[in-house]
Amino acid sequence: MNVDALIIGGGLCGITTAHRLAKRGCSVVLVEASEDIGTGANYANGAMLVPSQTAPWNSPGILATLLRSLVTQNPTVRIKPKAIPTLLKWGLYFLKNSKPHLHELHRRQLLELALFSMDVFEDYYKGYADQFDAKKCGTIKIYRDQSSLEAQIRSNRHLSEVGLDWEVLTPDQTVEAEPHLQALAPQLAGGIRFSADVVADSRKFCQLLRDDLVASGQKIHVNCQANELLMSGDRVIGARTTIGDIRAKNTILALGANTRKLAPKDARSILMRPVKGYSVTYDTTGVNDLPSYPIIDEGMHVGIVPINGKLRAVGIAEFAGHDDTLSPKITRQLDRLTKSVYPNLAQTIDCCKREPWTGFRPMSADGLPYIGATSSKGLWVNTGHGHLGWTLATGSAELLADLILDKPTALDASTYAVTRSH
């Protein structure tokens, strides 16, 4: 079989890339090592598309935060000592890019990609919103101290010209928008509402695209591991998989934190490390009065999202290499953070069945994703989106499809190139 595109990886980036290429008339084959599409980092992620959250994690002052995490009890950013050796080179570039002017530049570039992605996402929203629990409700960030609120306002003003949509809320307005914050009102300095943010289930979205691709005659193979790339001279012509060789004019790696394993020639350029994120989903079936807004507590680094009759709390960033152990200690911490935002719901939450989860975010050293060609002809990547995978997925796939088909791109693609300077 010789198809137009072989996509390796069936998470958001992989399945969306396959779908955007198929819409252009390309024949595609997608292979996924797991038992289904969307079971990795998309399974129980934050369930939010958030152009409001495009600040890279390496903000100015991040070094002090990371050092404190080594000695602080229950930090929201953690580093396991055994992971430190794997972070050295990546970490140097991570810190280099935390300089204020670079951090601000990259935030703008991420916002541009996020807004483009939301435009592409609109097609899916109009056609299928109810099939993946999508809701245009916006999000509210809350602040417990005035200085943090004012700093966010200053930052937002710089991004208004790029297209960020936001409004400041007083404590009373914040509680009026989300009455379940009433018990927290004495601690609130205020909030910021971002009306363009969307809540949606990324796993259901992945499976929706899977079904659409299969129905249109494209091929998807699950439980299929790609073990090595097939070469013809200096050109990649497909991959050797557990179901046999698959040949393709273009091969796309969308393996998240594992992308570097199949791209040895480009591993030095793809400066990316896995960062574990955690979530706890509370089954609130039968609870009549639930929050209606996704709330992001900036100080506590936790987000609490109502989706499809459930509440999902997301937070904690852990540098632990590829150790996917689900830490009960961190799960308990996330539970406490949830109750700190909604103390009035503590008893209700304690009575709910809960599903803890952890997954890897592929985090680049400069905070920008890798989208485009590699140094090997015929080999492309779409990875490194960090905490913004759901937000950037459709736009990244559209951008890559344009590059593969040699069409004009809506954004300057060199910003996200594998060969960019870090």
C-alpha cells in the first residue's frame, strides 16, 4: 500500500491531521499503538479550548518556582529528582526562553495559532457540537490577591491587539456569574472572564473523527505499533509496523512525548520533555445544582470544569520522565484544591464517585509546538503543544496540511518549524 499520508499517533494531533488531509482529498492511514483513538493525553484532560491560556509555562521567575518545588510541601509544580538528569539540556533552553521579551513573544505567537485554531474548530462545532459535549460558555479566572489580578490585566492589554477577548469582573460580578463561588467571596480580589473559551470532550472528538474517517474509506489501525521508519536513500517512505510495512508519500509523527524516539536525526532539534498532568473527574449524576462556568484559580493552579453532568478538576505539573504512575498523594492534593475553590460543595464532592487520571503533556523548551517538515525528506511532525493540545489541535493540523500540500499558510509557519532557533 502506498498512500498519500501515514500518520503515526492517534491522539488529538494525529487524528485531526488525518482528518484535515482527508478533507483535501488525500488517502490516509493512521496507526495507534493503544487499543483505541484518544486514550492517551486526551482521555481525561482539561476539556477546555483556551486561547486565554497561551502563556508558556516558562514564565519569568520559573527557576525560583522550580527550586522551591524541591523543598515545598505539596507544590503545584514538581520535579522528581530522578528526572533531573534528563532535563539538563532541555532545561537550559527552557530557562533561556523565560526571559520576559521571549516569553511575551512566544505568548503572542501561541495566541495567534490559538485564534486560528478556533476558526478551524468552528467547522466542527457547527456540525457536531452535541456529539462531543462542546459548549461556548467561556471561562473565568479568579484571583485571590490584587497584585496578581493587576499583573494579568496588564498582560492581557498587550494581547488585546492580537485578538484576545476578555473583561474584568469585580468580586461581586464574579460571584454573580458563578454563584457557587459565594463561599469564596471574602477571599476574591476579582476575576477575568474570557468569553471565547470553549468546553468540549477531546476524547469524544477524537472518536468522532475516527468514525468519520473510517466511514469515508480511510484506514485506521489500533493496537498497531510503528517500530521504525522505512527509508529510500535520504527519504522516509513509510514505517515498519506490527501489522507490516506501510508505505506513504508523507509520514507524519504525532506521538506527543514519544515523537523523538522515531525521529533520531531530529532529536536534537526537537527539544521536548514529558510533563505529567493530573485530573480527577467527579461523577455528579443526580446532583441538581452544579457550577455552570469553568473556573481557573490562577493562584492555586487548578481548573474545575463542568462537562456533561460531571465536574473535572485539572492541575499539577510533574516532571517525572516517562513514569506514568498515578500518585494517590497528588490526587488527594487535587481534591483539596477543588474544595478550596468550592468549599460549599465539599460534602457533595466527598460523596461522588471519582476517576483519577494522569497523562503526559509534550512540552517544548520554548513553549511553541513543532509543526512542519523535518530534516528527512517526506517526514513531518505535529507535536510539542504542552498544555494547549486541545486548543491548538485543529489549527495545527490545518497548518500542517497546507505545508504538506504546498499551499499558502494562514500563519508564518517558520515560527513553529523543527529547525527554528531555540
